[in-house]
Amino acid sequence: MKTLFLLPVIVLLGTFCPSKAANILCLVSTAKHNNPGWSKPLFDALVANGHTLLVISTAPNPEPKKQVDGLLYYHLPNEYDVMKKHFLREDTHEYQPMVTLKQLLVWYEVLLGSCRSVLNSDTMNSKMPELTAQLAVDFDLIITDVTHGMECLMDAVPIWRSKPVLGLSAGKLTPDLISLLKAENTINAARTPHYISQVPKKMGFWNRLHNHILYYAEPLIHFVIIRPVLNNLVTTENAFPTLQLVLLNTHSTLDYVQNLPPGVIEVGGLHIKTEVNPLPSYIQKFTEKFIDGIVYINMPYIEYMNSLGVQAVVKMTLDNPNCGFIWNVEELEEMLPERPNLLTLHVDQSLQQDILALPYVKGFLNHADSFSLQEAVHNGVPVVMLPLKLEEFNNAQRAMERYLGVVVQAKEFNLRSLTVALRRILDDEHFTSALYHAQLKFRNRPQSALELAVWHAEQLIAEPRFFKEFPQTEALAQNFFVSHSLDVLMVPFVILMAVVINVVRLIIVLVTGRSKSRRNSKQSDLELPKKRKRVKKTSKKSSTIQETINILKDYNDKMLKEEKYLLNEEEMPLEEKKDM
């Protein structure tokens, strides 16, 4: 009994004592547009907690400049560019819009193209012997980026089936992620907009029909296209590993609220720095010159907008001389004119966060990628969004519905589009109020996104058995009709149909019977009156004749009786007459 009193002390000491150092493998093979470097803060935090990490990543420049104890990094190139492959015309190099259903095919083509780019690269072939030796080590945890629902580097890890696997997703919750968790699908196509569509949250009939087509087309694309092609690249089983947990880059301020499976943890804003660095002096001096504040621009594909994108940005700077504009021209090929209120820079992700954290930044122009929108909400900056591909349309629609920014459609783009949109976010107070509440909600959490991610990673290392109950194998074993209760709903449906059929038949009988009676009544109205007159006449004559005959008959009978009586009286004897 005395040992029970020591139990709270042991638990308290366990919470303060650091967990046992673990050997962790981190795999990131996603393309550049999915921002493979967003998971770097999680890796750094795990290293700071004393864990040893082997990181194989396609992030552009995440490699540490100096050797870090506990971190071994291998960089693999991923040259796949979804914009140049699908959304930019080869002849004119201009942006071409695409219908949503075709973009769904592009979403899955990215999965195959990105995987092929990594596995067939010269760097991968040259480093394969060294990587094979490193991957043969016994790991306590495997962290993998499954933004597109698979991991093509897992084929090189022979021991992953016996180890807990933690998934990272830079996008929204998808049926592919749920299938990796072996969890029950909680996505409702009637209420949850598809992750690459721009249908509104309040969907009408045609929106819901469009939404269902997108969701139900995914299994068909998997079966017909993805798996046959993937078999030529990697082992299918290894490409779709079973996950124990998924860290999802979403938050309710920017994404729709939905039922999440038990193994999905929202860590939206994981990449955002906790502390802001001071800006270089020349940038700081530039920002202090303008009384109307600063507008930051990060639109790497603006020059492809019908040859009007750069001119539209320049016109926006001319129409707002009291605003300072900082333009990230890292991927811009066209030379820009010098303007006193325009500063062009090559800005990385870290410097962008430092700029947006300035109190006098009044607007942010971007393509509606989730990372930029999260940074804007974190700092309370309204946005002008020009979505161009895949999930950007969904992100822009959700931000517009919450009054966090303005959407400029690519098909309606002209020289004044950016100027008009910027004027709206600078002058309309609705955006200021909505952003204030969104910023409070995004920042004020019981636990930061990074702390939450680290806690779950270490829990998965310490007690992987706690997460083995999350898979819903019984639900997955059910067929479509059973899982959607269609077999149960068939019973009342059949009864209802039987009642409807009987009611319809009764109505038909009543209608046909009434119509027959009406036809008969019309015929009787036309024919019966004349016959009745004749009948009435003849009956009157016959009755008169019959009465006359009866009277004559009675009279004759009476006369006959009297005559007979008289004859009898005459024939009687005289004695009998006296006696009478």
C-alpha cells in the first residue's frame, strides 16, 4: 500500500525527465511546389531533444552549413515542375487554365512524376550504395512525407514493417491519407469540398454532384493508372506504408472543420518560426519611408499571365505611390523598371516570415499556397490571391469565405486586377476585423504546433502499442453498400415504393372511374328525357283503358248475378215462395 503513495511522484518525475534518445529515419521525397522544407523545424526540435536523425530530403537548401551532432543529412534532387509540365504552354510560355477534373489527374501524375524524378536521378544512383548501408541500421521511428499519399523512398527501407511510422502531410486530409492509416473514411462528399476544388462551403445540388464525381473518381484513377505505372518504379506495398499517425498541416482558421480519424493530428503552422529575426539594414530603411505601409509580393509565376502580369504589378506600384512594395523576384526572368517605392529581392522562406512580421505590412500578394496563407494569418496580414494550380484554388476559396483576402481569377486577369484587389484589402474594414479574430485563434492554442508534433513523435517512440488500436479493420472490411448502410436503407425504401405504387394505382382507379361516370351521365342527359316522355304517355293511356275494362267487367258480372237470381226465383215452387 505504501508504494501507491509514490505513484504520483514517479509520474511527475517521468514528465520532467527527458525521453530516451532514439534513432529516427526521416524521408522526404516531395517536389519543390509542396515545400519539402516545411518539416525542418520538427527535425531540428527532435535533434535538440537528444535524438539521432538520418534525414534523406529533397528540400532545396535545408542542409546545415556546419556539422550538427545527431544529424546526418543526404540531399536528393527532385526536378519535377508541375507548372512547366501542365500549366504553362510550351510555345508561348503563358498560363493555361484547366478544369478541376483534369487537375485531379494532374494531382496523381505529380505523384508518379515526382517519384520517377527522384529515383532516376544521377545523385540517387551514385549515393545508393552508401544509403543502403545507412538504411540497414535499426531505427526506433520512421518519419515520412506522405503529402500525395505515398512515399517512393520507403522501398529502400527493408525494416519499416516492424517499426512505427509517422506521416507528414503538407496538404489537407485526403482519402489516400486515411487509407494509409487503415482508418474509417470520415470525409463526407456532401459537406466537405474536395481538396483541389473551389466549390463553396455551402454547396448546392450541382456543387455536390461535382464534388461526388471528384471523390469517387479517385479509386478509379488509382486502379487504372497509378498502381500499374507504380509497379514499374517501386514495390506497391512499400510505396503505401501503414501509418500509425499523421501530422496534418491544417487549421480551422483556413480549412473547413471536419471529423478527423483518431490518428490525424493537426499541426498547421508547424513551419512558422517562434522568434523573428531583425531585417537587414537596407530593407529596414526602405520600410520606414512610406506612410501607407508595405505590401509584400511573392508571385513566382506572375510573368506568365497573358504577358500582362509584370505590367499589372508595375501599374499597382504607380497607382499607390505612398505604399512601399517588396517584391520577391527569385524566379522572375523579366527585368523590372526601377521605382522609388519598389524593392526587389531574392527572398527565402525564413526572410519572408521576418518581412510579414513587420507591424506596417498592410498586404501580401501570393498564389494561395497553404504555407503563405498560414504566415499571413499568423501575422494578421490581408492577402490578394491568384490561384493557379491544384490545392491553391481550394485554399483561396476558404480564405475568401472567411474575409481573409481577395481572389483574382486567372481567366479574368487584366492590367487593373491587382490594383483593384489591393484597394479592397486596404480600404475594407471587414478584412481587418476578420483577420484580428483569425490571428487570435491561430496563435492562441493550448500547445504550439511544433510542441504538439514533437510530443506525438516521442510518444510513438516510447509507447507504439498505444496507437495500434487506431486502425479500423472492421470498417475497411465492409463493402460499399454495407459501409454506407445502403442494405439497411433498402428495407424502408422498398416499403415506401410499395406504398407509393398502391397509392398511384388507387388514384388511377378513382380517376378512371370518375371519368366513366361522367361520360355515362352526359349520355343519359342527351338520350333519356325523350324516352321517358313516351313511356309516360303510353303508361297513362294503358292505365285508362285498363280501368274501363275493369269497370265493364264488374258491371257484367253484376248483371249476370241478378239475371241468375231472377231465373232461380221463377223456377221455385209456390209452397217455398210462401214460406219465404
